[in-house]
Amino acid sequence: MTQYKDLSKEQLLKIKDELVAAYESYKAQGLSLDMSRGKPGKDQLDLSNEINNVLVADSDYKCENGMDVRNYGILDGIPEAKRLFAELLEVEDKNVIVFGSSSLNIMYDYIAQCMIFGAGGKPWASQEIKFLCPAPGYDRHFGILEHFGIKMITVPMKDDGPDMDMIDELIKDENVKGIFCVPKYTNPEGLTFSDEVVRRFAAMKPAAKDFRVIWDNAYIIHDINDTPDELLNIFEAAKEYGSEDMFIEVTSTSKISFPGAGISALAASDNNIASIKKRMTIQIIGHDKINQLRHARYFKNVDGIREHMKKHAEIVRPKFEAVLNAFSNELDGLGIANWKNPNGGYFISLYVMPGTAKEVGRLCKEAGVVLTSVGATYPYGIDPDNSNIRIAPTFPDVEELNKAVEILCVCIKLAAVNYLLGE
């Protein structure tokens, strides 16, 4: 197949006429299709409905230590919920705190804590601090940092994780206080950090003694096929270097049970757990223990979560395949796009011809297809190449998804042709 860049002007104009005709027909249909956020579809949400009936069925509101979960108490989470997350994260129960429904809230709160009280040193708010941001990355991480006025430094992603050579140089600056990471099935690349990258994180020697790695393990068990990625346990790696205090790991059941109505957890070293719990004694008496008990009784253990996630995979896999097959059939060989083929997570990272991503987004929007805002996967919303688009295939049903991707491919081609024609 001939690449677009090798075609003559006449050939490009002919292709453009065909694309414009197809595009206008889509616009005339008045479609409304949403691929903007990584939300579970209704069929995925239905998988967890029985969680709501767990406590109703037996009317037993006591957790295993005898505490009535309807009352005050238990700051760091009921024992069975702590154990559930400890099994999932492969840490000890004592190194887990169970929170409310949102791991994003945990991360925001932890950064706020560091800004006000520091992380074993001066309050961050009293310093000109910086954070490292692997990109393309998670826009909500960037939003937290921008909200607190923390300077963001972009670190490019490689095939096995962030550019660790660049990170090792940047952390020589004592004003660099941390980094946000999604280590498994990264958002949006869908890649998993290699063992070497994880070990290099553990071995880091930052100039800032209060440097923190926010290890956002949101997709720790979100495999979609039979060849899942494996992620090295960061705390096991850190033990070798005595760097456990550097890491704050978070996760949640948001895409396991119910987004906004699940449970979340933080895992950290003994020192960090102690300092966080000390602050929590002032902030809150305890999170929703009824919801913790519901989840713990429903899933029982990590094997229960694994079996549940296989059901999610059966629903999600065809959606990923629909997108990837369309890209392969419509775009492969044209030299105008490339993409990742993840083994799990919630996103597909698409790279269109540099300089055209915003135009692709505009064309899609006018044709009734909503994508993640172009640039959102980079700090300050600025993609220097104007190329990356995060595709979120989980929310639409397969029929809607096929139509949305069909339109997306036409928009990618049309934007590329116009770019090559100088229009």
C-alpha cells in the first residue's frame, strides 16, 4: 500500500473528494457517540449488582474483629478489606490503609498534605517544587499538580516505561520532589513497566530527601486477554535499596465494582503509614466501613477478584478488538497513524500524523464523535507534536463503537490529506 506522503497532488485530491463525501454523509446522520473517558459500560456495571445485596441477605454488620461497621471507629479500614487489598498489592496488611471510593482523592489529599506539612521535610508550599510527568500520561495527575501550582516536567515514555536516564538526571535537582506513574497498563499507552524500569525506580537516589513516587496502580488486575503483562512488586524491589519510604502506591475497585461507589486503598512503608494515620486522626474518624464489608464479603479474596475480572475481560475484549481491527484495516500502511496493542487497561494510544491531532478531534466532534481532548495526555494540555489521541473504547456498545471508529478513521485520513495538501 502506498503511503500518503508518496502520492501526487492529483491522487491526494481524488482521495480527498471521496473522504469529504463520506464525512458529510456521517455528519448528516446526527450521531452522538462518546469515546472520551475510560468508563465501564452498563454491562460491566451490572456484573457487580449483587454487591448491594450482600449485607441485606444476612443482616450481619459486624466485621471479623467484632466491630459493628455501622458505627464510628476503625480509622485505617476493616481487617477483611485491608487483607483483600494486601493480597492484591502483595504487601502486608499493616502497610495498607483503606479509604473511600476514590484513589484520585487519595492522591490529591496526599499532595495537599505534602504541600502543607511536608513529607519529612519543609512544607512543599514553601518551596519552588517540580514534579516529573511521564507523557503521554494521565490527565488527572497533571490536573492535581497544576492545581497546586507545581511545575511539571515532561518525561517521554519509552516501550518499557519512562525514560529512566532522563529521570536520573532530573532528580539531581533537589527541587524535584516527585513523579506520578501508572506502572501497569499505563494511561494511555497501555504498556507495563519492565522489571528493569521498576528496579531503577527502586534504586533512584534523588537529591530531595522528601522525594515521593506516586505509584498509581489503577489497572493492576485489568487484563483483557490470555497473555497478561506482569509487573514487579515495587516494594519488593525497594527493599534491596532501602527506599521503601519513597513510594506511595494507590489502587481502587473503581473499574472492578462501581466507579464512585467502590473502595480504594493506599500501600506504603511503615514510616509513611504512621505519618498518614497520624494526620487522619484529625481529619476523619473512619471511611465507609459498610461498603468495605460489602466488597470484602462479595469478593472474599484476590482469587474472587480475578474471577470477577475475567467477566469484565469478556465484555471489554471485543471492544478493543473492534478498534484495533479497524485501525489495521483502514490505516495500516498509509503512513499516517500508529497505535499500541495493549494486553489490558482501558485505553488505546493512537498517534496520528504530527500536526493533525487537533484537526482530527475537531472533525470527529462535528461528525458526532467525542474524543478525549487532544493534548490532555501531556502536561498543561500541550502535545508538542499535536499527534497523540487517547482512545477509550469501553463505554459504547460494540455497534456504536464500530460506527465511531469508522468515522474516526475517515477523519484521520481527511486531516492527513489536508495537511499534505497544505490546507
